[in-house]
Amino acid sequence: RVIEKRGHIKRSVDKMARQRNYWAVVGSGPNKASADEIRIKLSELCYKTISSDIIENKKHIDLSAEPLIIVCAAGNPETVTGDVVKDVAIFKAHKAGVVVFADEGEDRFNGIADAVIEIPRSRMPLPVILNTLAGHLWGYYAACRIDGDAQFFREFKNKLNLKMVEERKRHHSFYEMIADREFRRMIRDFSATFNERRNGGDFSVTSIKTISDLTLLLKYAVGKLPLEDFWQDFKEEDEMLSPIDLMDVTLGHAVDELSRPIDAIRHQAKTVTVGTSRKEHLPEGIIFDFLKTLNISTKSLTSNNIIAIRGLQKAVRDIRGYTLYRVANLDADGTPADTTTIAIEKRGGISLAMRSRVETSAILMGTKKTIVRTGQLYVGQGKSDEAPIVVIPVLSKKTGIESLVLIHVAFNENLSLREKIDILGDRFNDIRNLINEYNLPWDDVYLEDIPMETLIGEAVEIIAGRIKRGLDPRSQSPDA
């Protein structure tokens, strides 16, 4: 008959177990033995430290923690039951969650306890066994409930691992992954369910660090938070671990903390499923390799600029020279002010023979000030020789930009049309859309005769205007 009440027991578990971190089991007289046995089984099944005590003492129960208290009250004499009712009221007054195992027909706990599990009336010592049986069933369903949370993370971890393997087969890095719409949708769907369940009280057994780390990493994984902040939030982690790799590891921790092998015999056989950290391959290529020679790591670049450099360097044939500028006197928010200065720290190649305005005026101004303010990569032409340049802002360890790297580059003009389109990325769509707005037909071949430095360095409006003039002679007239 106790087993027949397993549905009621399970409902009480679903209602109570996830809401309370601290558990206790109490009993009076012979039922103290029931409390002790239940405590042992709950500890074995649920991997929790649980206190056990005589109801009248309560000295081992921290009521200030608002614990979950299981009360073994079935089989008590009438006078004892009256006292237990008062004690349950005291527990509730301290905002504890209370589950009572009571004799069938005993209704004094109704309206006081959060859940009442009725036990068949019987003479001592049988109630001790029945209380214990009900407690073991409660522990079983509690372990199932906790392991259900682990299964939620297991399923998503498997999906994430499959996606990571798929992307690495394509030789995609973290930066391409966060730009992938399908990947971002997968993360967003999981994040929405995760936050809904977390706000509903699930995952209470998981450590605060695991949950807080996962909450942050889900935002980094879809680019909601700037990657440069990732290195501040996770300073102790290997810099070769991307947010996605670290999220995989954190999911493994969550699975390990929540997994409950439901086996009363081999309860010690806890399965460890901690994620395996994978080293993220650092970006490579002519520009990234050059930055390494200046001891500038990808941690000092924004994720948007890393993605831009990955595309840009495919068009770079050679690096002809460079100038490393140091920026100082930014305001408290890392924004350039009227007193912000710039100075040459190092230079090489053709820049050694060039004069710089910085040599005569240390005040940050013009294009360089805009780059420091926006933090965005700049591709354009040098003021003195109109040769193509790339300016890369380098992040400070605190806030703002601490330096600029101006690189003199030579573009590869022998790229195929397909390669040009791939390098342009979203700029290609912007150019095509502008041509369509002019009510002119689009053809990819329009890009063939345009130099690479123009395609990359000029505004899309200028490029579209150039194409329009070649297609529509009327656009060259003053009235056009």
C-alpha cells in the first residue's frame, strides 16, 4: 500500500526537492531509527549531506537555511502526534519546506505541511519500516529528479559536440562558429529553456560557479558579449580555450554535479562525465603571424576585428612596413578626449623612410582618433603615398585602446572573382543591393576590374557609384 502511493510521493518530490538545497530528516521515539535510515539512503542516492535528529531537539537542523524537512510521524502515539503537529508549525514559521509521513486519516498536518504522505496504520514496530520505505521511495524519485536535470545538459552537450566536430572538419574556428546562424539558433534555443528552468528552481544542486559560468558562456558563444571581456571574466583559463570549448567543459561539470546513478546496491559508482577541453587553434596567416612578432595576441583584439582580419589577409600578398603607435590619456571610460596623445613606439620597413604627423604633434586626431573611439579595423590609403594600409586597434588590459598597429600592405591583384567575393563578405551584398536600388542589373563580373585595395578600402557607396558610371552613361552628366 505504501508503494501504491508512489505517484503522490513523486509529486511531492517534484514540488519540493528542487526548491531546497538543505535537507533534514526527523523522527520521534522509535521513528528516529526511520529518520536515520532515510538519511543514509537519501545521502547515497542524492549525494547530499543530510542531517538527522529527534523532532523535539532540532539542534542539528539549521532552520535559518530554510531547509527541506522530512518528518516521520506515522505510528506515533496520540500525545506525541499532537506535539509533532506543533513542531511542524514551527518549521513552517521558519519558512522550511515540510513533507510529513503520517497515519492514514490523520488530517492535522493538512494545511500546515507542504505535502502529507499517508502511511497505513499499524502497530509498532511496523510503522518504523513503513516510514523508512516511504522515505526510500522519496529518495529514489528525488535522485531521478536531479538526474533529469543532468539529462537536460547531457542532451545539449551531445548536440554541441556534434556541431563542434562538424565545424572542425570544415576547419572553422570559433569566430566562424559564432557567425553561423544555425549554431546561434541552437545556443539561443537551449539558453531560453535553460533560463526558464533555472528561474523555476531547477539545477539548485549545481554549484553557483557552474551555473554562473554557463550563463555567461552562453552569451559569449553567440556574440552577445564582446570577446575581449571573456579574458577578464575567465582569467584563470588557458588562453587557447575559446568560449565554446570552455562551455563544453562547463556542461561536463554540470552533468557530473547532477548525475545520479539510481542504484541502491552500487550507489558509489558515480560516473564522471567532465568535458574534455580542446585547444582552440590560434588564428594564422600573414597578418596574425606578423602581430605575433610584435607580441600582440588575439586576446588584445576584438572578435569583430579578428573575423575581419581573417577575411582581409587572404587578399594581402606582402607586408612592406609598419608603425606601432602608443595611445595615452584616454578618459575613465577608455574613450579618446581632447588631451589624448599618440606616440610612435616602434616602426619598420618602408615606414622608416616616411615622415609622420605624430612626430610634430602628439595630440590624437583625425582618422586615428576615430579608430580609437570605435575600436574598428581600418583599411584605406596612406596620406603621403596613397599606398594601401591596414590599421589595427589593440585593446588595453583595462578599458579602451592602448595602441594602434599601422601596416603597409601590398594586395594580391591576381585573385579570382570567386576569391574576391569571399573576401568582401557582407560588403559584396551591400554593393549589389546599391546597384539594384539604381534599377540596374547585377553581374559579379563588375568586380573583376576594380583593384583589391578599392574593394576593401573604399566605402561601398563609392564602389557602387563607380560601377554605376560604367553601366549608365547618364550618371556621368551633371543632371544625373
